[in-house]
Amino acid sequence: MLGKLLRPALIKRFFASIREEGLGQALRKVRIYLGMVLRGGGRSALGRRGGEVSRDHLYLNKIWQQLARQNAFHVAEAPALLSKRRKIALIADMNLPQCRKYRVEQLAEFWRKRDVEVEYSHYLDVPRSAHAMQDATHLFEYRLQTMPVTEMYRYEARRLKLPVLYDLDDPLFSISAYETYENMKAIEPELKAHFISEAPRYLAMMNGADMITVSTPGMVEHTREYTPRPVFLRRNFADAATLSDGLKAMQSGGAARTEDKLFRVAFASGSRGHEVDFALIEDQLAGFLDGGPNRRLMIIGHFDEKHLPEVFEDRIESHPFTTYDDYLATLAGADCAVMPLTDDIFNRCKSAVRVIDAASVGVPSIVGTVSDMANVVRHEETGFVAQTPADWGAALEALAGDAAAALAMGRRAREDLETNWSGHDASHIISPEVLAWVRA
């Protein structure tokens, strides 16, 4: 039992959950998993055979040996050269819901609309992952690091002559990004040391690929400092589910916010440590809230409120993260969303997913100049790009002072999302080189 619970893969998932969702949510997942194991569940296709724990990285060894003995180990030509048909086998770390949505399910939707078949699997589901590669023309890897099982997949890809693309949306390979990341101050030193120790394993996986895609122009630039491999852009965008779910949330939450005449400012925090970002605009928000009795701060997700000034005490509406649908419904009840970020390497690599979420429910965003968010917001049309501390307060006052204009700005944000930031194959969404590489 203890060996099953302390598998390296499960420990890695635990640390990843702490990093992205906080210790409380990670421990909650542990309790759920323990309950499943004690009830006889919690076993995957990678589990026990005859009472023994399967050795995942040896899954293909007997097949390889048999093929080699029959002089059938090597394929004659790359599958992409033998057929016009294209199929991507996408093997991913899908432990985090946002990562699965934006870099796995969204990618599958994008390529399927272009007549490219996609079969995706969690990297721990060895049978499914290995099977998906057998009739694929390309292998895509997302958020993987070097370990015996991922090295086995890479070896099989080379045997099958599959071109390999590696995809990532956070600079998990970058010690320079981790060491200067302000949000790291909120976690235990031992946990930070663990993340830093894993960085070379992500870089090694990247450097073994033929092509790398990342989620923002800032991350393209930073990734090129670490690798000689070709690095291209594949931005996160609003997929069909986001647009549909956002519309539903607009129709419910949007109507509710007009009934009580309150002006709500949303601040969403999907992981620990964002108090340091909030501190950048704390004074401006305090002054804004003090300017009228109908003004509220809506905090969604992880946030330690105990250090906030007294002016915030009776003006805060707190909402925990539950499901994505509930998050959008809550966000739709806001009149605007604020998204400050400290200026460091990690944040310069961040995408505009929070802007996408807000725009999907017709809520305008106020953003700073750090990250990709300023590239998605059209200043004074779909939101505001604050260049100075004073700009945050001025933008809030402008929106609170004209409810009709704020509502119209949110509608424009939604329209711009549908027109410019949905699943197009325009160069600002995906580099043309990636399209050509798959179709070649």
C-alpha cells in the first residue's frame, strides 16, 4: 500500500497541485485519492499485475525485442511521407484543469477543425499513450520532463520516425525565472528548491524535440535563451466551450449584477502568492472603494485577506475556486476585473487567460504592461492598460462613473474575443511555421 501511495509520479502530481492550487486543495485531493484506494478504487491501467506494481518504462521492451529479432524494428519511411493523412499523438501532463483546457483539449479542437486527427492521453496512461503513437504522424508532448516513462515514449517516437513537438506554457525549465519570481515568496523554501531541482529535467525534454511551442511572445523570447531548438508561438485562445460557457454565465450573472446597483471589481487568483501582485494596486483600490458605499472588491480563489487595510473589511466578497463554470458565473457578476502582475521573468511569460475568461462573460479588464495581457486588451476600447499606478485608479473611476459605458466596453471585449482571439490560424494565434510543419 505504502509503495503505491509514494510512487514518484504521484509525489510529482502532489507538488504540482501545491504550486498551482495551494496546499489546502492538494491535501483535499490526497484525501479523496486515499479514500478511493481504501475502497478498492484509484487503480489505473498502470496498476498492479498479479500483485506487483507495473514498471511503466518497460512497457514496450518486449515488443521492441520481438521486433528486433524479426528484423522489423525500424520503419522504412516516416508515416507523414507515406500518407496525406495527419494524426497527432498528444501525450501530456494533464493534472491541472487550466493546463488541460488550454493546452490539450483546446489544441485537439484546433487541429480537428483542420482535418488533423488528435488522440491525447495522460503520460501516466502508458497503454493509451503507446497505442496512440502507433498510427500517428506526429508526436506532441506537453509539460513533460525527463523520466524513464517519457524517455520510453521519445525512444518509440524516434523508432517510428515521428517528428516531435514539445509544448509548454510556463517557464518550468528556467531557474532564473523561478529565482526572481515574486510569488515564490509565498511558498516554503523546500518546495521552491524542489521546483528548481526539476528545471533541468524540463529543459532536457525540450532539447530533445524537433520543435518547441510556447504560449506567449515573452516566453518565446525567454525560451530561446535556454535552447537552440526552434521556438514558435501558440497562444491560448477562446475555444468553443469558453465562448458557450461564457455566454451562459453572461445571461445569468450579468443580469444579477444590475439588480443591487453595486459596482464590483474582480480579482481572480488561481494559485498561491498573488497577494504580492495585489499589493501593487492596493492603495489605488483602497482609495476607490472608499469613494462610494456601493463599491465592492470581489476576490475569487486563493488569497490571504488578513493583511488587507481596514477599508477592505466590509467591502470584500470572497468566492473560492470550485469548477470552471462556477468561476465564470461568479466573474460574470463583476463590472470589471483587475489583473496586476509584478515585473519579473516568470510573469513576463504569462498568457492572457484571465483576460480571455473575463471577456468571455462580457467583463472589461484593467491590466498592467507585464505579460501578454496588454497585447490582448485594446486600451479604452475593450479595457484599460495601466502604465502607471495612478492609471489603475483612473480606470476604475471611469468605469464606475458610467455604468452604460462599462457595460458597452464589456460587450466590445466579448466581440473582440470572438473575432480576434478564438481558434483562428492567424499568425498572432499560431506561428505559420507550426502549421507548415504538421502539414508538410
